[in-house]
Amino acid sequence: MSTTPLRHDWTVAEVEALFALPFADLMFHAQSTHRANHDPNSVQRATLLSIKTGACPEDCAYCPQSVRYDTGLERETLVPLDEVRTRAQAAKDAGATRFCMGAAWRSPKKRDVEAVAAMIREVRALGMETCATLGMLNSDQARELKDAGLDYYNHNVDTSPEFYGEIITTRTYQDRLDTLAAVREAGLNVCCGGIVGMGETVRDRASMLATLANLPQHPESVPINQLVRVPGTPLAGQKEVDPFDFVRTIAVARVVMPKAAVRLSAGREVMSDELQAMCFLAGANSIFYGERLLTTGNPDVARDRALFDRLGIMPMVPAHNGTQPTDGHVHGPDCNHTPARPTAACNATRQR
């Protein structure tokens, strides 16, 4: 089966047909597409820090940060700037190359954007890529974050347009698309994906991925989350996702968005090493690494390193973005490695 060209005209039926392929055929298609566009043995390591936790006015049925649900989560105010700097440095020392900051807001206020902009500048000064997820943004807010040095903005669509109203009622699907448009207009990279296991159908998963693949420009990062069933949320009683269904979602995301980084995101804490390895084989090439995943658990650094060693997976070197990457190597004019993986000459000075 040949690899898939870059398209923005997927029908839901076409994407659903990919889900229906025999598992081996889908995996071969996804792996072929992955190898044609990425280093198959390189995975990006990003760390996510909750910079403001709890008391969110939204009613997202999966989220323990909603003020509407009693999940035992303690509310926290905005993390001080010096703590963000310390946590970012620790993440870099542990091998992360991107530092993501998440705040439980519906939409940030002016003072909030100014505070996050200061955090972005501090993280960029460490040589790390930066990402933020702060809720809905308008064009002016997106440009202010871009001017501060933000590289990526995360704003997930979560699920299909058809199923969305079963999960969230406090903002519309179009609200999410409008934020993505503002982020794109500001020149930021887009991080946008969804959640598997909320009671949606395979067609809903196909519709979600078609929505992302048919954006004017594919997201640079596509996080695929497995629902974390948090007690106290409306989705706490959902059935566990079949592991093969989850892998299929990773594989289809890889096929329809060939050049995107597909991130194995929430839910990794309960995934076996074998399941994670299958996700990497299906085309996942990014993970959240260390810390906690906002307010839910994440595998620890030692476990991830051991898994990567067993699989022969190397850390991804970030693309040149105006700062020196965090691989311990200062790139000179004779360095000709690809952003995904350094040459042997680069490897000699690289920090593992």
C-alpha cells in the first residue's frame, strides 16, 4: 500500500474506511506513511505544567478542573514566574525539548496573557520550545503570545462536531475553530487533537480526524488522548477503550496528517509498554514526558527512558526556530542533520 499524499479534502466515509481496514493493513499503511515523512525511531519529549489549576467555568464532561464537578481537586492560583523557570529547567535537564504551560481558563484576561508572556520569555531563554493552552483566544491575544516567543498553541477540538454537544455545552465547536484560526493568523504553530473513549462511535473518531485534516493547514502537533476516567466527572463510568481501537486512531491520524507530530498523550499512565510500542509503530512520535499531565498522572521519566532504550528510540531534536535546540550541540554551518535526527557527527556531542 502506498503512502498518502497531503490532502485537505477527506470525507468522513474515506476516513471511516481507513478505520475498517484489517489491522495489519492499516498498520502497514501508517508505518509506510510515517517512514516517508519522519524518522521512525525518534520521539519528541515534551513536558506539560499546569500553571493555573481548577475553578474552570466550562462543563467539559471529562475534565476534573471544571468548577461544576466535585473531583477533590484543589484550586491553585497562577504559578509564580520563578517556579515556572525552575520547573522548565528541570524538564530540560530530564531530556524534554518542549515545555507546555496549561491554565484552566475559559479565556485569559489581559493580565493573564501578560503573565504567561513573561513565562514564555523565560522558557525560551532556556533554549526550549514553548507551548501554551489557555482556553479561547482572540487575534490580539494570539499575536501578543507570538511576540513573546510562543511556538505552539494547543486547543483541542476533543471530538466530532456531531458528538461535541454530548460532551461540552459552554462553548461551541465553532468557538474552537475560531481560536484555531486566530492562532494560525498570528503565525503560531497549532497543536490540536482529541480524546478517545468518551462514548463516541468510530464514525465520530473519523469525523474528528477529518475535521483536523481538512483545516487549511494541518496541525503541526496532533495529541490523541485516551480518556482518563476521573471520579466525580460525568464520564467516570465510561467503558475502557479497546487497545486496538486506540492504536487504530493513532494510525489513522498518521495516514490523514502525514507530516504532523502525532502525540501519544493523556492515558499513558495505564498503558502497557507493549501498547505504547504499538502506538509508536502506528506513527506516534511525540509524548508528554515527566511531571503530571495537568491534573492526571503520567509515567515517570525512568520508565519512559527504559522503554525507549528497549525500543531503540532516540529523543527528537527540535527544528531550528531561532533558538539553539536542547540537544547539547551548537549547530554550525557544516551541520546538515535533519531536525528529526542528527547525523553521526552531531551525535558525538549530543547529550543523551
